[in-house]
Amino acid sequence: MSGVRHHAVSVPATTANLGPGFDAFGMALDRTLDVRSRPRDASGVRVEVTGECATELPTDETNLVWRTLATFCERHAVPVPEVGLVMHNRVPLERGMGSSSAAIVAGLTLARALTGVVLGDRELVELADELEGHPDNVAPALLGGLVACARTPGGRLVIRRINPAPRLRPLLLVPDDRQLTTEARAALPASLPRADAAAQAARAGHVLVGFTGAWPVAPEAAVDLLHEPTRLELMAPSGRAVTALRGAGVHAWLSGAGPAVAVMAEASSGQVADVAREVARQEGFDLLELQVQLAGTLVCPEDGCAYAGGTGCVQCPRRRV
């Protein structure tokens, strides 16, 4: 394809479930996967990768960002652009921070920008969900903020997005160990007793409204009954971390399929951060003190900024790659 207008995209990491919101709630974090297109060089390398786990990510057409870009083009019957990609990753792999969702959203949004296919964000989320299978990750990765996902009886995906209370900030306790989402999902129970299902729904509502700032989340009223009991048995250090945090009065949850553990802290108070820091030290986890990323996926053309109308935008993903 000649005359390609190259673009860069920046996609946030995510934390999903937020405790009892299994496969429904997700939140964007300010760690990013940044990708830009460029003319294909003579080296034959399709994707140049730097950053987290760079040596583990493929540089050929099996790279998930490239595969997703190609899938978008195939779905919309447009040629796959003959471009190379430069990718800088700041999202740890297989830790429960939505690394695969970020790659899928990056591939789709870059493909939309490069091909000029007219497609709304709703349709893009639906395609990302089809490819990834987890709307609670792909929706906040694309839209930013705090997202709740549900399906109608007919299977239509309904997404609602809000900004969480600005006084809250996420902290993630991230271990060196990894956990494949497919393995963690295989450990889930096949059913849930009626009383537990009712309690789960009540707790999910309590957490979601609490994150908007209406009330403080009570840790004892926010414990998941569906996915965490079996998963935390498989991930003993994460289980100990969650138990210690809850014992200290902190709402903690297994981020996505784990093994990272997440909490929300008051930005003006260091008490929760101090507790999280000590628990991370005891278990040998890294503590990431993050912010909720509100903008979602950013896309910029190489010859100007889509947001500031020039080349000086501090948010521009081209600066990061």
C-alpha cells in the first residue's frame, strides 16, 4: 500500500474484576504499550520490540499486535499495509495487567488509523472482545477510566464508563512469577450456589459505587466468591498478600487472572500505601504506585497531533516510542 500515513498508538494496562466484578469491571492504569508504524526496512523484521520482556516477544508476523492488525484488515476487506512496527512495552506479561488486551487494542486502533476504515469505538470494543474474550480488559484499555460491562439476553455487549473518584489511586503488588490466563480460568468452579451468587452481586455493586467515591469500600463486603478462592490457592504468595492486606483493613483483589494483587488507596493518605509496601516487601513483590489512566488509547499521525493540532502535545504516543 503506497501513501500510508503513519501513526502511533498508546494503550494503557488494565486491572480487571476489582474484586467481585468477575468478567465485568475493569480499570485503566498508567502503564502503556506504545506502538508506531514506519516504512518497512530491508532487515525483514516486521516488529522491533523494546521494553518489558522485549526478548520474549516475537518480531515476525506472529507478534500479537501485527496479527490483530492483519485480522482487522481481513475483516474489513482492505489490504494489509506494508509497514513495519516499532513497539515499546511497559506492561508486564502474564501478571494480570492486561498485556494481551493492550496488544489487541493496539493492533486494532493502529489498523483503523492506517486504513481509514470508519469504525466507532463500540464496534472496536466488540471486535477486541471477540478476539480476546475479556471485555473487562479491552474496554478500559480503549476507553480509559473505570468500565462496567454486561450482556443483554440477546448477547449484545453493553459498556458503561465513568471516572473513578479522583482522590483514589491504584497500587499493584507484582511478583516475578507469572500466570497464564487460560490456566487460571481452567481452575474456576463450574457453578456457584444461589446464596453465593446473590452475595456476589451485592458485593459487586458495593465495590463499583465505592470506586465512584460515594462511600469507602468495606473489605469484608468486597470479597470475591467466584474466581479468587481457587486461584489464590494456586498462587500461594498472592493469596498471602491478599489475606494480609484485607487483615489490615484494605480492599485488595487479584488483578485479572493474577498473580498481581491490586488495591485502591487514598492519594492524600499514605497509610494504605505503607501497608501495601510492607506486604510487598514480605512477599518479594514489586510495588507499582500508579494512577488511573482516564484518556484510554491515544492515536496520533506522524505529521501532526490529533489532540493539540500541532507537534507539542505532552500526551503524544510518538514521544514514547
